[in-house]
Amino acid sequence: MGARTVLTKNQTMIEKLQTIVGETHVKTDADSLKIWGCDWTKHYTPAASAIVFPASTEEVQAIVKLANAEKIALVPSGGRTGLSAGAVAAHGEVVVSFDRMNKVLEFLPLDQMVRVQAGVLTGQLQQFAIEQGLYYPVDFASAGSSQIGGNIATNAGGIKVIRYGMTRAWVLGLTVVTGKGDILHLNKGMAKNATGYDLRHLFIGAEGTLGFITEAEIKLERQPRDLRVLVLGMPDFNSIMHVLAAFQARLDLSAFEFFSELALQCVLASGNVARPFPDATPFYVLLEFEALSTAVEEQAMQVFEACMEAGWVQNGVISQSETQARNLWRLREDISETIAKFTPYKNDISVLITHVPAFIADIDAIVQANYPDFNIVWFGHIGDGNLHLNILKPANLSKDEFFDKCQVVNKSVFETVQKYNGSISAEHGVGMTKKPYLGYTRSKEEIAYLQAIKQVFDPNNIINPGKIFDLT
Amino acid sequence: MGARTVLTKNQTMIEKLQTIVGETHVKTDADSLKIWGCDWTKHYTPAASAIVFPASTEEVQAIVKLANAEKIALVPSGGRTGLSAGAVAAHGEVVVSFDRMNKVLEFLPLDQMVRVQAGVLTGQLQQFAIEQGLYYPVDFASAGSSQIGGNIATNAGGIKVIRYGMTRAWVLGLTVVTGKGDILHLNKGMAKNATGYDLRHLFIGAEGTLGFITEAEIKLERQPRDLRVLVLGMPDFNSIMHVLAAFQARLDLSAFEFFSELALQCVLASGNVARPFPDATPFYVLLEFEALSTAVEEQAMQVFEACMEAGWVQNGVISQSETQARNLWRLREDISETIAKFTPYKNDISVLITHVPAFIADIDAIVQANYPDFNIVWFGHIGDGNLHLNILKPANLSKDEFFDKCQVVNKSVFETVQKYNGSISAEHGVGMTKKPYLGYTRSKEEIAYLQAIKQVFDPNNIINPGKIFDLT
């Protein structure tokens, strides 16, 4: 009887959802529940009740009002490329997918601004910008499938942050439906608006726990011109920091990425790209800048030569064409994909740039002392203090044994993050995977304020419950 | 008896404040109460109970705890250059001044970041940056006396927003004491930190109503090089928009300001600067860019010539030296000071750049129809949609008559702002002067969320009560 009641209740709910979005826009088949119930995090078993596909802000609002009335938990779902299980429905939630809200609504050339629905793909937005002779500068590996709403909800970063900042820097306005069911138009696209608390910035990075982002006004930028890519080989980690300082003093860098020889070896093993220069070095840097004039290019060469003379750089190559630039970028961008076969244990952390060398040395020492058979692949956006720590699974360990050991390492990693006042999640969000560790970056008092703010916008704990923190 | 009780209570409070900050750091003399009780807004009579000068975050915390225990209202006070009465103590509050917290605490060259106390002057920070070979790009007329804490609390803008953004863009971290008395270290200077709601951005622009900003981590930037200033004369307002689009497509502008012939006449009357070129035109634009190479300079000249040919520009002059650049800037920067003698009624508003021409035409028509003897001086940061509307007092009207009439105009202005989805305060904040008009920019629902957030951080309504909105 109990089960039957649940089923009946579920049926009623699905009928009500169908009334809102139309019969064909609610899915409950097993395949759909599995596909839309999870993201790129593979640790959780998806267990959604239904997937609903609204077509407008008003339909989203109707769904939220229904959810409040019937106490149904909702999970927002974009391109499902998240790495912290922020969009996973593991507890019978209804998933609200933005796949149908994928339209560019308006373009204002004088404001260099575009208004889009939340389900527009990052790549689609980038392409639209190019067609207007402009540029959307937030870029990362999942741009082809991630949605702008998800980017905003996680304040996505990527490979150009050193010059262009995070997604936050490009959001001029948001339309949201709060957990209470109010439609708010936040900041309405203005560059300047000093009229009380900027709720837009509260929703950016909130991982969909305060409400649904349904539309956004996005700032575009002029296209970069004549990008040059340099790949440099260096003898030790400290040299990277000297080279960063030297280049930054003279050039506007649009990227400053690093990776280790081990990371490079993984990429080379794929057979798709060649070593940038014959001699291996322990570390490599990839940097990018606009060669707006020959003077800028000459300046870059002067800095390079000074770095060679100082012994910070042992080898270097500069792109002479767009194809070469793209190939050099692959040395860095293919790392994630090519280490996947080693079942890496990943962590996305950040500290102030000043603390990076000491932080890396500490972590290396901890792993070395406790798990001498673990190999660490370091790479990341060192120009903004963001490090991707990847521990490769030794061949003789089972997946379960390996992950159990990594959970222990995790604690040491986060303690070290805390020691250096860093972040346990630089750009991947908290979701469910980092939730137990939030206290290493945010204080007890801060977390209490986060929880209180959640209750202001979502008093029934309807929207993405159990993400970032639990309510006590 | 009643009065005596109050006095005694007051005495006790002052003694307790003295215990926290030291005897000499509480002022209650009439002159001090007047000086620290108000800002540049002159409509309110200062009526502070005492001025207290803490020296540390911990002393601020002790003051807030005392205020909560004894239900004393506190008003944060920086350089007191505000134009919306956000830092005015008109109702017997205790003013908390940051004048003693004026130290640069730490500089991290690799992070290009400086940690400062809230009372550091904007100009002091600019100077410190220059001494490190770097640049703090937020700049405005009151930089010499405004404090960084106040800049952050109001998200100050200024003349370089088109390139460098508002103060918000430069704040990497904040230390705050909330209205409840908690010390929070928000974001700790990191470029990337995706660990839940970014409370830092909630405090930026909150006008001190959620708590006190006591310290900040500020990002610095490389110094601009070879700045060129162009002043152009144009036949009508629409030409300004064409010229903006033309230059923006080819150059990275660091300023795009406009002013009317009437504004220019006021500046010329001061006798300190000369007309930029012999012939008067209805409108002028001042734009600035970095001439990083001769190629950039040639590009600027090409755009200028194309604008002349199109009839959008009738005259132009470009700076050939730093002195010339400074003098051209005075044509724009001296406007506020030189119109002061006409007792102008000021409004600081913004709309999307796209809507600026229609918005200005609407306002001109309204004023013309109702007050044909009123002269409007228009100027502002048109590159970011921010307009300063100044109505000059006709000589035959008394100050009171004039301001009464302006209150009526005000309503029409804000209705027009609302029609174009604009902001009733672009960069001056809400404080007390714009409080009655907040609903023209923020919806009823939004304001309810602002009030609820206020109650989360300041449940006893201790910190800057009655600013931005009233609690019902």
C-alpha cells in the first residue's frame, strides 16, 4: 500500500509537471533518468524521479511553485560537465534541465552585450560572439557541452583567467527564479548600478542552491589579435615563479599555464603531438600574449633572453602560426584526457601565487612520505594560483584500494590548503564531493551565514538541497 | 529626570567605548560631532552622539558587541566624501571612524596584491602602487580624501570604468565585522575560489549596512603607458554614439567621457583652461587610450578621420605631451567644481548605452516642458552609460523654491529611468537621499530579499540603520 501511495503521488506530480511544460517535455524512462541524473562526477548513482524541460522563465517559476506546494526537491541541470556532483540527482529529486532554453535572445552592439537563455552552450556563445566580430573569453575543455547557466552557477574559470577573470566578470545581469518562486531581474545589464546589495553576485557561484538562473546578460569583448604562444622548459619549480614575474612586468599575458615532465610524457604517449624541443626539463610553462606590434614581440624576446641568462629557462619555442599555436596549446590541454586511463585522483585547489612553491613542496613531501609508489601529475593555471593535483593509480592497486588511500591523502592536502589560507575548490565548486571539506576554506561562522542566506531564498530547502552544505 | 537618565546612560556608553579604544580616541565635542557626523551631502543636520576611532579589527568587533548589548546604532565613516548621505549620523548614532586604520599592511609582488586597512586613502593607495611600479586604476575627483573602505562599501566607479571596471573588480579579499559581531575573512585574496556564496561581493556596495569593512586585499595592475587624450567636438548627441562604436571597434579605450557646450562654458569661465579648439559645438567627447606603438596611434588617427568624413566629428585635438593630456582632462574634471556656484541639483543615473540617446531626449523634453527656465548641464561617463544630470538654479529662484521644484522633476527623472530599466544611482549609492526612490530600480520582491539579508547579518539593526531601505 505504501509503495502504491508513493507511486500515485509520483504520478500526480508528473501529471502536474506535464501540465506546466507539455506532455512530451517530462521524461521518466530509465535511460533519461540516468543521463540527466548525473554529471561528469562518477561517484554517485543517479536516482532522479523525473526530468522536466521547461521552455521559459515562467515555466520554471510554475515548477518551483509546484515544488514548494508539494515539497519536491529540484536539481538544476545544465551541460552536466560538473566535477563536484553539484548537478547530480541522487535522492529522488526532479531534475530541471535547461536543454530547451537554448536561445540567444538579443544582441546590443553599443553595449557589446548579449542576452541569452541559461541553456545556451558555452561554445555556442563563443561562436555567436565571433559572428558579431567580438569575443567571449571564458574558455575551458568542456566548452562544447557546458551551458552558460551552469558556468554562472559555478563561476567557471578556465585557461584565460589571468587576463579576463572568471565567468563572474562577464555577467552584467541575471534573471532568476528564487527557491521561493520569485522572478528577479538582477542588475539588468548595467555597467554601473549602486542601488543596494548586488544579488547577481550572490547567485553567481551558488551552484543553483538559491534558485534557478534562467537568463543572463553577458558582456562581450574585442577579439584578441595575433596571439603568440611560448612554451618554456625550466630546471625547477622556483624558476617558474621568476619567469612569471619577469613576463608579467613587461607584457599583458592572456595565459600562464604550467605542467610537469610527467604530464608531458602522458600527452606525448598519445602520439598526437611532438615534444616542443628535444631536451626534457622537470617543468614547462605555456604562456600566451597578443603581439599587437613588433615592439611587443621584441619585448617578449628580450624577457625570454633575460630568463635564459638567469638560468630560469633552459629551452623555449614560440609559435610562428596559428596552427603552431594550437599544437603548443595541446601540450597543456590534452593532459586531462591522456591521464584519464591512469584513473587519477583529482583535486582542484588554489593558494596565493606567492605560496605556490612552498605549497607544492609540502604536498610532494606528504605524498612521498606516505605513498612512495604514488605518482603526482601537477599542472594548472599557475598565473592565478590554481593547481590541478592528479595522483595516478599504481597498476598494482585496485580502484577501491586506491581511492580509499586517496581519501586519507585528501585530508592532508586540505590541511595544507588551510595552512596556506587557500581554497579546497578553485573552480570546480563544492557540490557533494567537497561538501565534507568546506570548513577547510570557510570558517564555521561563514558557513552559518551561507546557511542563513540559503534559508532567505529557499525556506523550504527545495532547490538543490544537500549541495555545498547541509542544513542543520 | 528623563534627560538626566539619558545623560548618564550616554556617559556610561562613552566610558565603555573609551575602555575599548583608549580615552583619547572617543570624541564628543561639538566640532567633532559636526565634522565626523556628515558627508558631502549637505541636506542633513549631523547629530552624532560620539565619534570613536578604533585601531584594529578586534577593537571594531568590541564596539559592535557593545552596540548589540546596549542597542546603540553605529555609522561607519571613511573619508566622508559620499553624495547620498550613506555615512551621515543624523539620529544620535555613534560614528565609527577609520581615520586611525590607515596602514598598508603587506605587499605581495607575485600576486600584484596589497593588503590595506580600511582607512587608507584612495590617493595613498594609488601612490603606494606607483612606488611598486604598479597601478591602482580606480580614480575620481575625491581620491585625495576618500578612503578605500568607503570606496568598497559604495563600489566606487569613476573615470576609468570603461577599461578597469568598478572598485568591485579590484577587491580580492575583505576582512569584515558583521552586525552580529563576527569577524569574517572573505575570499582571502584568491583569484579563484569556488567554495559557496561569495560574501565578499555582498559587502561590496552594501554601504556599511551589513557590517564594517576593516581590511581589504586589493589587486594592482601594470601602469598604463603613453596615454593619449583626444577631445572631439560633435554636432549632436547621436554622433557621440557613432564615435563610441567606431573607436571601440579598433582601440582599447581607458576613458570615454562626454560633456555639453554649457558644461564647457562653465569650466572656461573659471579662466584656468582654454577652449580645446576655436569653434564651439553642442557636445564634446574626451577619450583616452594607450599608444603602445605608433601603429596604435595611426589606427586612432584613421578612426578620427573616418568620423570626420561621416560628419560625426567637427573638430578634434590630440595631446602631444603629458601636460597637454592633463589640461584636456581638466575640461571634463573641472565641471563639478565650476558649476557648484549655480547650486546645481545633481542626479547620478545610468541606463544601457543603447538607450542613452532616447533617455536624454526624454529628460530634456520633460524639463523643457515643465521648467523652461531651467538649464541642464549634462556630462558623464557615457562609455558605461553613466550620466550626471545637473540642473542649474535660475538666479531668480530661492534655493528652497528651486529644490522644491527639483523634487517634482526628480519623480519624472526616476520614472524615465524606470522606463529604460536603468539605475537611480549609478555610482553614488542610495544612502538616505535615494532611499525613497529605490523602488524605481529594484523590484518590491528584490527589496524584500535585501531586507532579509540585512537581518541575517545585523539582526538588531545596529549598523547604519535607515540607509538604503528601512526595515518594516
